[in-house]
Amino acid sequence: MSDLLPLAEETLPALRTVSTATITTLLTRHGLRRAVVAGVRPCAPGDRLVGEAFTLRYIPAREDLDWTGTIDNLADAQRVAIERVPPGQVLVMDARGDISSGSLGAILATRLQFRGVAGVVTDGAVRDHAEIGALQMPVFCRAAHPGANKIIYHPQDFGLPIGCGGVAVFPGDVIVGDDDGAVVVPRHLANQVAVDGVEMERRERFIVERIRAGRSIVGTYPLNAEGLAEYERWKSGR
Amino acid sequence: MSDLLPLAEETLPALRTVSTATITTLLTRHGLRRAVVAGVRPCAPGDRLVGEAFTLRYIPAREDLDWTGTIDNLADAQRVAIERVPPGQVLVMDARGDISSGSLGAILATRLQFRGVAGVVTDGAVRDHAEIGALQMPVFCRAAHPGANKIIYHPQDFGLPIGCGGVAVFPGDVIVGDDDGAVVVPRHLANQVAVDGVEMERRERFIVERIRAGRSIVGTYPLNAEGLAEYERWKSGR
Amino acid sequence: MSDLLPLAEETLPALRTVSTATITTLLTRHGLRRAVVAGVRPCAPGDRLVGEAFTLRYIPAREDLDWTGTIDNLADAQRVAIERVPPGQVLVMDARGDISSGSLGAILATRLQFRGVAGVVTDGAVRDHAEIGALQMPVFCRAAHPGANKIIYHPQDFGLPIGCGGVAVFPGDVIVGDDDGAVVVPRHLANQVAVDGVEMERRERFIVERIRAGRSIVGTYPLNAEGLAEYERWKSGR
Amino acid sequence: MSDLLPLAEETLPALRTVSTATITTLLTRHGLRRAVVAGVRPCAPGDRLVGEAFTLRYIPAREDLDWTGTIDNLADAQRVAIERVPPGQVLVMDARGDISSGSLGAILATRLQFRGVAGVVTDGAVRDHAEIGALQMPVFCRAAHPGANKIIYHPQDFGLPIGCGGVAVFPGDVIVGDDDGAVVVPRHLANQVAVDGVEMERRERFIVERIRAGRSIVGTYPLNAEGLAEYERWKSGR
Amino acid sequence: MSDLLPLAEETLPALRTVSTATITTLLTRHGLRRAVVAGVRPCAPGDRLVGEAFTLRYIPAREDLDWTGTIDNLADAQRVAIERVPPGQVLVMDARGDISSGSLGAILATRLQFRGVAGVVTDGAVRDHAEIGALQMPVFCRAAHPGANKIIYHPQDFGLPIGCGGVAVFPGDVIVGDDDGAVVVPRHLANQVAVDGVEMERRERFIVERIRAGRSIVGTYPLNAEGLAEYERWKSGR
Amino acid sequence: MSDLLPLAEETLPALRTVSTATITTLLTRHGLRRAVVAGVRPCAPGDRLVGEAFTLRYIPAREDLDWTGTIDNLADAQRVAIERVPPGQVLVMDARGDISSGSLGAILATRLQFRGVAGVVTDGAVRDHAEIGALQMPVFCRAAHPGANKIIYHPQDFGLPIGCGGVAVFPGDVIVGDDDGAVVVPRHLANQVAVDGVEMERRERFIVERIRAGRSIVGTYPLNAEGLAEYERWKSGR
């Protein structure tokens, strides 16, 4: 991935302070409205997730390949990926939206946590949902299911562009997750979205303050010229 | 709405003590079995909602109308509705059951709370789900999604009869919500349902007491003649 | 049910310590991969459920049979089943996966609890979801809905093989439930699964300990010959 | 089934001339609005089906019972049912709405045709869809699928009340099917529905004639007093 | 509707020669990608539909309003709309995507045909599907169902903007349908789309001719500069 | 693909005479029950398809990559695949089961036909469905939709293992399609399935003949020892 655009040093820390709702809105300014991994939630409510995407791709299981009862940690794409995803990155699984078995369990999630991985997003289910929710590493999924991944998935490869929850994920894209779901920020937009996101969060705090104080949304949300001037004074006064 | 049937003063307070399960049962006595807004839950578990319906209707977004990046608080049907829904009423949104973006966000919900609105029901998703759950105003929805409403919806009009979660909602109908979902009480039935609901809740408390004490359901649920007599004594003894 | 294979005395207590994820894996060793009641969760997160299945079957409601407003506790299959399911067993309802009304309410659940029933699994919804979650008896369902069961179901019979959440359930099968869902252990496999499950849980605790201590999954999960020897020493040392 | 209400001799012949749309309307007069087997169509467009229901029930397959590769014609509920359904009756299968394999194939359908069975309704798929469509016996299903029934179904029993496509089917109910789908007429209503259906079809032919001649629907559909008088003259003049 | 933008005289005739696939592509040039009424097909394969939209809106039925067994042709919104939709226009029904009953039957469709209506689009089902398919007027729907519309729908109003199959339809928009489905052309784009559509169809005929003659898609689809020059000669030579 | 197991010369011709129902049954003998591309049908009913799989993979579209209005035949994975799929092979598209736009249109299908491609299977929709159905090349899809593929898909790569309709497809697997759907025969099983398929089809013709002549299924389907002997005589006598 040496040919990826570099991220500014402050981009990931900044995105940690920006909600997925704000990011989704900012992406529309770049023409992107299909950026959300549909229907995923953190196993532990309140968890936040930020990091670069490391992709893993499942295809449907084939009984003679996947129902053998054995696993080869050196050949199985899921197992290899788990040992290779770099610390600080997010393992994003293309589970094809299928929640009829688990795509990850607590033991492998514990290993990912130990390795310093930033978190996991899967558009499938996870098994050991409660244990995974108790880890210090955020895992976003669509459901809980006790089954093992080999029952319905064949781990095929990693490091390729994938789809996850109806959105394209390219290796190196930046993933942000919170209670509203997870959003994929194309890598070339990440620095800009981080800068704009911090500003937009600040402005929305100002707006919410005014709304709580009884202002109508008219003139306040969005801010009109007068409101913007007021905001600039508020901002410089902090 | 001056031509609406008046509600008895005690109707809304009484309905605050009646569960949606009880109301749903009472409505079947009037021949109504399609009264439930399917699949909605309060953002904050445990929240209860009671109030008259103020309706807002979305149709699918059209890119040249809705993907403009601007919003006119004086023309946009959602924004106008938010400033007009009377205090104590419930904003009911026909989001056509589509949860692929949010139909309401925290800033507008905060404004609704300030204005004294009783709560919100939408058959779509909301964004800023956690912030909305932290408000003092109950919001019932089908899911969380970080997207803004303009991505998939065009706010069309308000104050018209709508569908929400598979049930007809006429302006002035009474909405009641709890952890089981939300139910629509046609306005002309609200006074009766409130009276009957208080009585039925009382009777069910009596029944549950008996069941907890070891009575079989036979004779107790429903009460037979003997049980009813016992209930009348219990009631008068309180 | 006198002709059912006997369960070893320690089988149910043992299964209480085994997760549904482990059981699902063990069943694949017997060729079974369709053992999970899809999409059910405990009303009270964290609840665990173990017991033999007592089956109840719903078919779709017919208005002239089910929308009468009366109930005969001595003829209605649901009501009779509730008084007959033996203490310690699990009432498993075939609600045909339909969540458009409740298949059980708090009063009947309270009666089941009093009677010492081990718990309930339904592939439909329940009403009074919060009250049911507050009981001491675990209830697994797919959703909450305030409607009564007669609105969409006709309780037909009990004690027959049924389908529930896409899996066959024969009377006397052993049901185990936790936060990941519920799994059906065919009766003739229950003793073996219990024995193997206890061992597999112990081994996984050993593995997780090693993973937490920094071991790679290679050699550890699954254990290679060296790891197995280490495990045997660990086990005998406890 | 000796205790079933007798059908008038002319009931089934009469129902052969009545559309499912007409029957569905007539059933609403008896309070029944859930009478339609949802989503089924004849394998051969234009086919009509009339007969008493003989029910067959599938539950989900279990691998050790159903994936054995052998079949016992004397024990398998589907196979036994196929040899027992009386000539002139309709085999109605409760396939639980699952179309991920076929619930009937051409060889068994050929046997049913030879035995003089009136037809088949399944809320699952069929295999050999084209061959089945070429038979002289109408088969109504939801989809085509090449898989055998044992892949997903366990044939459990026959002759019991079942659900099919969301509607209750009791043995002896009368099934009518055409291009719009299939409808279940409760046995105790069949004679009345047949009589009323013939009359309603005639009246609708009169109405369509008038509509084709340019009459407004006002006064014609439904007929007002004048229209009814005209209809009576038209009827007696034929 | 006197304030609608006028359509050029040749617009509708031109659109009759343009496929929905071509129109969908042309609309993307105006930024519109949500223009297709999802999942509808003509009752009679091969039918084509062109005309201005006249909208009709259904909300969910309420039993006390809609299950009365009577119909008032002068008050029921569906019935009134059927007598008012102008000749040459298309009746577009917002049936909320619900196919669990019919939204139109053969008698009313026959009346629409007599009145010279251009056709019908509904995102629900129709009853009497075969008879409707035999009319000379194209009807596009999602499924067949024998039930009457009042079972699930309450006809609410007409002439308002609606949603149909996931797309906004404003009165006066131009509807085009063929075997691929139906597409909604916003009125202000209709003249342009008609002109461009005729040209694009011609160009695609040229391209298909070349492809059939063995040309690679490279240079041909899309046409490069040389191909375009060739096309211009071909066009002028006709 | 030079390292693929060779297919016997007679394998593909033999499979042309074997139904997907027969193949699906034969695959279960090898332990494979997930071999069917769910829900696809030929655009032209009656079409049969046989050939080796050439795979094409779509991921979800991203607006800045795919909504540009331009296409590069030398870089776009779909376009390149169309010029590279070898004559006699089947283009199998992983459209992720999404039917909200077309995954192939008539011009590209015409090019594939010219190039001698055996056919196409997509688990998405196609546009120009009627024109594609009129080609001499079989195309199997899940639905018709007028939209272009770039609206929802990003053609990512070709020649990799994919999922299609819930089943794994490896390049070189053999695809067979008929009116029941399409089935994927893993390459290493193709020769055996072809041989066994021809025999099984012959045996089923014998069985159907006997069933048509009035034999019970008992002893005939499956054949008992006597029936098998009779079959062997019948076979040798032809």
C-alpha cells in the first residue's frame, strides 16, 4: 500500500471527534451519498471507531472446501488477514450482508485487540457477541449469531476492494463508526473531511446551544449572515 | 383542526397510564386490528409517549430538488412542520418505511423538545440516535442511520392523513408509545379507550397478583364470574 | 414422552455452562449446521436458557375462529399448553417467523414462571416485552409487538414436531440460549454435546488466556501438538 | 374425514366458473379477509384449480434425518401423502414459504396426475417447473428451484390443519386457484360462496357490458336501484 | 394544472419510440438516477406506455372506514379519480409498495380504457390480472392478487405529489413504460429527453448494426471520433 | 487458467442433456447442497445454458468513480471482460444480488453473442430484457431494470472466485442453466456429474414412463431391486 495518498498526521485524531452524521453530510458536498455501511452497530453501544481499512473478502461457503472441520492458519484468508492487518487499522469484512452465521468470534477478536487493531466492521453477524462487546476494541456488525464463519462463508482473499453493507471500500479508505453506524471516507477526501468535520462539529455545538436557549431554527439552522457573524465572535471568544 | 372531536380533559393523562398492549386489545373490540406502527421503538428504552398526531409526509427525494445542499426553513415542509407542530402534540412522519437515511437529527429534535412537543414517531430511521435518546422528549423510530433526510426523502406536506408503519394516521388521532411500539387510536375512540384502558390495567394488575400467588389461568385470565366478583371486592377495597 | 431417550443427570447442568457458539460448533461435528433458531434474543440481555423442548404450534389466524373476543382456557392450544408444559422444560413456539403481533404476553409468562418452566423460545414477537424481560424466566423472541396473538395466529396444537426460526424442533430436544441466540440440540446428541461442550469451553479458556498473553493464533487456535500438550498440563494443574 | 360438513353436489362445479377475485370479495361478507395463499401462481398460466384440501406439512430439514440420500416411500410423509390424497382433491403443502429448494418434482406430480388429483398448491418452489407446467394437472407455487425437497424440508405429517402462504388451511376446505393466485374457502362457507359466486359473476358480466358501452361507474358499479332493475330484466331475458 | 410547463406537441409521440433504458440513461445526464418505478411490469408483455401522470394516493386501510362493504362513487378517492383522470394521461397509484391485495380490478380498468386513459402504473398488485392484460390499455403493476383494494388500502386523495415504487411523481410528470419497467421524466425535462431520446435510439441502432457486423465495442460503444463521423454519414444517408 | 483440471471432451455436450434438477441431486451425493444460483431465470423461457465460468465482479458504485458519464473500454472491468471471455464460456457476474439497476444491456449482450460466448448468468437485473431475450445466446438474471450498471455497480475485476446468487463460483466451474435456474458444478466434479447425469436422466425417463402407465411410486421411485432389473432390460433393449 506504499502508493496510497498520505494522510495528514492530525486526520485520524481529528476524525475521532467527528460524528458519522457530520461526515455523511460533508461527503454529500463531494457528491457522495452512498458512503454508509448499512445496518451495522457497535457490539458495545457508545463505542467509536476510526482507522484505515484493511479489507477481507468472503464468498459463499462450498461444503467440500469449508465444511472439513479443519483450519489452516497459514492458508485460510481470514486467519492470515487477522495476523496481517496492521496495528491501528480497521479490518473490514465483506460478508455479503449475510447474517445466517457469525463472521468473527471472540478468540480471533481478542487476538486482533492484542495486535493493536483499531476495530472491525462486518456486514455479517458475529458470534460471542457479548464477549466481543466486552473487549476494548470496537466491533461493528449487523447481528449476533452463534454459528462459525465456515458454515456459510469461504474466506477468499484480503487487500482487494470490496463491498460492505452496500458501499465500496478500497484498502486505505478511512472508516469512522459510532452509534449511528459506520461511514467510509474515500482516502483522497479524508484530510479535507477531517478539517471540515472539526469545524462543522463546533458550529453545530454553537447552533445547539442557541436552539436550547430558545432560538427558532429560522436563521439558526442553517445560520444566516447574522448568525454566522455571531458564531465567528463565539468561536474567537473561546 | 377546529372541527376535530374534542378530547375529554382526562383522556391524555389517563392514556399515559395504559400500555400499548392494553390499547391494542381494546381497539380490537371496536373492530380495529391494524393500529400498530410496525417496528418502531423508543430511542431511550422505557420512554412513554402520548399525544395528538401532527402529520408530516415524505415522498422519495428527487436529486434536482433535494440534493442542492441548501435548505429553506420557510418552504421546506419538514422545517415548517417543526416550527408549527403545537406543544403537546406528536409529530408523526410518513417516511415510507425507508431506513436508508435518517428522517430526523438531534438539532431539530432539540428544537421540538424546546417547543414542548410531546414526541416524535417516524417509520424511518433517525440520525444522532444517541443524542436524541438523551433528550427529555421521546422519539420512536425503526433504526439509526447517520444520513440526512434529503438523501432519500423529499418533505412534501404536513397536516394530511398519512400512512406510518403500515397504519393510517389522521391528524388529531391519539398516539401512544412504549417499549412494545406505538399505537394509533382513532380520535373518535380515544375517550372510550382511555376510560376502558384504566379499568383494564387495574383488572390486569389484579389478575397478575393472583397469577403470582399461584392461581391457574383457568378462571383467572380471563376472570370467570367468581373471579369477577372477587375483583370487584378487591377494587372497592382499595 | 415416555419413549424418549433418557438424558444423563449431568447433561442439563453441564449445558448451562456451555455457550451456544460452542454447541453450534460441536453440532457441526455430527453433520448438523442448521441448528440455530434464527434471529431470537433474550428479552433480558445476559439471560441463559437450558431445558427440554415442549412444542406449541401456531397456524395463521382465521377471523371467524380467532377474532371472536373470547378465549376458552380448556380448548385453546396455547392456553392448555401453558398449563401443561412440565416444570424445567422450555416452551418452544412455532410462530412461523411472523412478528406482526405478539405471540405471548406478560400474564401468561408470569404463569409459566410460577409453574417453574425453564423459559420460552418463539420465532415471533412478544407483547409486554419490558415486563417479560423483568421476569426471572428467560424468554427468547425476535421482536416486541403490542398486539395479542389471536390477531395473526391460531394456536393449533402442542407436542408435535415443529419448525422454529428455520430449524426443526422435536419434543424432548434440548434448547440452549444465550446472547447469541438459541440452538436446538437433537435429543440423541445432548449427552455427548454436554460432555464435549464442557471440555471445549475449558480448552477455549486456555486458548484465550494464551491469546491475551500475546500468542499468535498459529499453533494456538487451533492448538497444535505442542499446544495440546501444554493444555493437558494446564488442565491437570488446576 | 367422515365428520366433515357435506358439500352440495353443484358446489365444486359452480366454483369452477367463479374467479378468485370474486370469491375473495364474497368472503369479506363473512368477515374473512385473510383467505389468499400469498404469492402463488399456476405453473401454466391460465390454469384453474378447484377441489377440497388434503394437507401436507413440512418442517425444516435436519441433516441426520433428511440428508441421508435414501427415501422410504412407506414412511416419508410426502411420499405417503402422494399415494393417499383422494382423487379430485387438492394437495396443499405447508412449505413455510421457503423457496430455497423445490417442494415437488415432475415425477411425483405425474403420479398425482395419474391418480386423478385435482391439483397442488405449495407456498414453496417446485423443481422441473416446465415439465410440471406441461401436465394436465394445475400446480400452484411461488417459484421454480432445481433442488430436491429434502435439502431444506422434512416432510412431517399430513391431514392436519396447516398454514400455507399466510392463510390457515383445514382439511376439507375448498381451494380455488386462477391467474390471480389461490384462495381458501372454509368448508362451512363453500356452498354459500358457490351460489353467491355464480350470481356475482353474472352481475359483473352485466356491469362490464354496460361499462364497455360507455356507462360511468356511477350507478353501474355498484349498481343503484335503477341499475339493479335493469339487471334483473337482462338476467330474465337471457 | 393550468400552471404546468407546456409539453411540445411532438414530445409524447417521440417518447413512444424511446426505450426506458435510453430514458434512464438520459436522465443521468441531468443528475437524476432515482427515476425508475421499481419492480413494475406490464400485465401484457410487450406493452408500451406514455403519458402525463395523474396521481392517486392510498394510505393503509382502517377497518371502520374501509371494511364497510359499501362504496360511494362520489366520495371514494379512487372512484372519483377514475372518472376524472383526463384522456391520454396515466393514472399513477401510490400503493406504498404493498402487494398483499389488488389496487385495481378489471371493471375499473375497463372504464379507464373506455375513457381513453393512456394507462396505469401502480406499485401494488392488481386483481383480474389476466383480464386486465387483455385490455387495449397498458397497466403496469408489481404482482397479481385477487383481493380488493379496500382490504389493505384507504384511497385518500388525488392530484398530489406521491411516491411510487421508490420515486417521486409530480402531477404532469411524463411516464414511460416498457418491458424493463416504468420511468418518471420530470416535466421540465420531458421535451429535452424526447429530442435526445430519438437521437440516442438512432445512434444505438447504428451501434448495434456495427456490433452485429463484428466490430469490437472499443471505438464503437461508445463511438470514438471516427465512429461518430461514420455515424453522421450513416444518418445523413438514410 | 492453464492449471485447471481438463474437462473430458464429452462433458459439456452431455451436460446439455441433463436438467439442473438432476445435477442438483447428483451434487448432493458429493455433499454439495449449496450449488444453485438463487432466483435466476432465462430471459427467454426454455433457454438452456452450458459452459465454463468466466467471472466478473461488481462492488457497489462510488459516485466520483462511476457517475462520471464516461466509460473507458480499456480500463472498465466489465468492458474488458466482455472482450476477453473466451468463446464457449459463460460470463458469470457477481452483482451482489442487487436488482436496483441493470447489470448488462442489449448492446454488450449482442457483442457477447457475436464473440461466441455461451451465455451469461448474473444475480442482478438486466436492462433491455426483451431484446436480450430475443438473442440466440441465453442470459439468466433475476429481474429486468432499465438502469445502467454504473448507477449502482462498480465493475471491479474479473477472473477471481466470486459469489453469485449465494453460491461460490470459481473460474472454470461448469455452469448449467434451464427453466429451474442455474447450477454451479465444481470443475473437479464436472466429468463425473456429466456421466452420472446422462444415466440418471435415462433412468428418470424410464420411471416417468412407468408412472404414466399407472405404477405406484412404491418400488418405482426410487426403483427397488425388481424395478432396477426391469430398467436394465429396458435400457439394453433400446
